[in-house]
Amino acid sequence: MLCLLPAAPAAGQSLSLIDMPVLRVCPPAPDGGRPDRFDGPDCQDTTLFQIDPQFREIWVEARIIVPETDREADWPLGLLISGKAASEVWLNGESLGRNGQPGPDRAHEIPGRMDAVFYVPRARLQPGENELVLHLSGMHSHLRLSSPMHGLFLMPYGRPVERIAAHYGPALVTFGFFALGFVFFGVMAWRSAARESSAILALASFFAGGQLLWEVSRGLFAYDYPVHDIRLIGIVVFAFGFGLCLNAYVLKTLSDLPARWRYTILGGLAAVMLAIVLLVSGFDGKTGFSLLAALLHGAAWCAYRAWRRTPGALSHMAVFAGMALLIPLFGGRFLDIYLYVASAGILLFLFYRQAQNLVRARQDRQIERERAQRLETALAEARQRSAPAQLQLVSSGRVDYVPTDTIVQLKGAGDYVEVHHDDGRTALYNGSLAGLETELPATFLRVHRSHIVNTAFVSALERDASGVGRLMMSNGSDVPVSRRIMPKVRTALAAA
């Protein structure tokens, strides 16, 4: 939502908001053309920002004084008209051109650009007072805005979108951050355990980036004035979604409320924000106050959770309250530029907190896995002591049933397996380690492609500089440990 203030021109060039204390606005003549005079009973005195061509056709006369520096400078001049209207312009009785085609109804009007520049030959400028006549209509408007005309400037001739883009430049640099957040947390929502909170952050990034694109679209391409109404609606919708996502995140991460209660609270907040959008006049007000309501609600919820001593709630409250204070502090300029920098800042904070939560959750899952593994090993050892498993082994047509609690290790030897017993005996049987591995209890661990050991007989684990390890067994033998599974062996032995 931009009240147009184009970027400063190059050095040595000027930019003047035309000073028109009073303008005369008149309806068309009875034949539909230009009024014969601008002081008739149907004409009204007004100011630039009170001119309203929405859903009607009007003629405007202004007496302007062009600064001497503009009349004598050597760069080409342009007259920028920014507003929701098709327009025709005359300067001192001579036409400067048209933007679209004003008309008495939608059928006869051709919509003009929201921001249009007319070339001004210097020969047409007079010392002292100059007459400027505008023919305007806004029959293709979708909304009725309180201030549809945004500016009338005498400026170096050039494309207005370039000046508007320069105005939005500081905000546009944050788009990459929003896009990255949307992609990263979208993937996290698909792959990680914290699906809901990651999905909320992905949506928040989407809404912040979408609002930014709608905002800066005026500086990215020259659009016809009916698009401006759609742009304003888009900005409000995306700001609405962003505010709800921020609250959805803190409700999810700073409480243990059931989903239905969280959605009920969000529904109440959405109703309040919708009421603000419907009741407040002006789209700056709709966007600013609805977003302010969302931030204050988030700050209040975080304050409540801080009172309940929820970890992290106090820092969340400070971030929400800080962003809420920026809205009245900077006013309309906050919605143009600082909003997106502040949105990037608050999302960066939430991204950091989410990363902390994900790391903590991963650590908790690892601890749970280790506990489960220790429990499984302890149960296996208990079963071994009370009722040792019998391993069926075949050798030369004979079948042996060997108690697993007497086996120290098994070693692969081609199509055979060497079984080493705790009494020093070694026997050779048909089969493979892979086939026997699935039949062994949990106390057995494969530490090498050719070795399986009974962890009950492990005395020590040694590791050399190359990363290869060696298990010292209680019967005096040693077993190599491959570098690839060394971490797994260490974890398993720690849990045993």
C-alpha cells in the first residue's frame, strides 16, 4: 500500500510534487465532453488526495507554478500521474497524451495504468502560472478507496516502476529468506517428526513472501489500475494468514493443548481480525490493525505461558511485543518496508527455536533408542541365563544343538562357519554368518563381515589411529572391528 513517493533522481535532477492548494473538479459537459468553464455551479474545490474518479467520469483543472529549476534544466521532463483512473492530460491548452481512455461507463472506458508518465516539452511550460487539465474516469474499479489518487509529480522522464522498485528495494531483499524458509520447513514437515510445527513455519514463510510479492508488484511491472484493488486484497489476505500462523506456532510449541482447543483459539482470533478488516477504513489500516491484533494476541499468550514458567515463552513474548510496537512507531512506512524486515527477523527467531526443538527431539529419540537397546540386551542376557537358546548347526550330515551361552564368537570361513566355544574348542559347521545371524539372540553382535561375537565375552575394545578397532575377548582371542560399523559397536557395547 503505497502513497507514491518516488526515489530521488540522479544528481543534478529535481523531483517536484506539484503544489496545488486547490483544484476544481467538474462533471462532463452535457454533451459528454470538456466543460466550457471550471467555475460552474456543478464544480467543487478539492485537493489532490480528495479527487475521486472511482465509478464516475470527472474533469479537473489546476493552476500550477513550475519551479524555475525544472523549466531550465536540460533533462527531459515527465508528468507522473499515480492513481486509479484512465486519464487524459492537457498543459496550457495542448494535449500531453492519454493513459487508457476515460469514458462515461465501462463499455466506453479503456483502463489506464496505475502509474503513468506523460512527456512534457519544456516549450509548453510558462513562467509563472500554468494550466493543467485532467480528464479522469475509474469505471473498472472493484473497490472504493478513500484516497484513489496517490500523487502528481513533475520528474525526469522515465519508467515509474523503476522508481517504485527503488522505494521497495530494502524490503525485496528479504524475499529469498522467505522462499528458503518455505522450502526448508516444507521438507521438514514432510520428513521430520515435528510435522505440524514445521508445516506452520513453512506456511508463515509462504504468507510473508506472498505479501511481499503483492506489495512490490507495483515496482515490478506496470499494471492497469483495476489490478490495484486485487493487489490490496492480496496484501490483506497474506498479512491475515501470516498473523494466524505466528499464533498457531506459539500455541503449538508453548502449550500442551489438544488440537481442537488450539484451533478454537485460532478461530476466535481470526474472527477478531476479520472484524477489523471489515470495520476499519483504508487498506493500510486493515492490514496494520489486523496484524497488530495478531501480534498482541501472540504476545499475551506468551506472557501467560511465561507466568506458567514455560521455557522460552519470555523470549517469544519479547519478539512479538517488539514487532507490535513497530507498527504505530513507523506507521504507513512500516507496512511498505519495515514490515518485511521485521517479519524476516521474527521468522529467523522462530526458525532458530524450531531448530533447537528438532535437535532436542532427535537427542531424545536417540536416548530412547539406547534405552530400548539396553533393555533388549538385558532381557536377552536374562533369557540366556535362565534358558539358553539352542543353535542348530550341521556338519558332515550330523546336526548339533549348541547352547548359545557357550559360544564366544563365530567366524566366517567360505561356505563354513567356525564356532569358538568358551572352553577353547573350535568346531566347523556348514552355513554362512548371514544365515546364522538372524537365529542368534540379541547378545550377539556382528562386528565385521567375517565375525560375530557374543557381547557377554567381550573384555575390551581398542581402536587404532586408522579407525579400525579390535575386540579383546575373555578367552584371550581378539576380533577385528571394521571402521564402518565401529560407532555402532561402541554404542551396542555401551548399552550391554
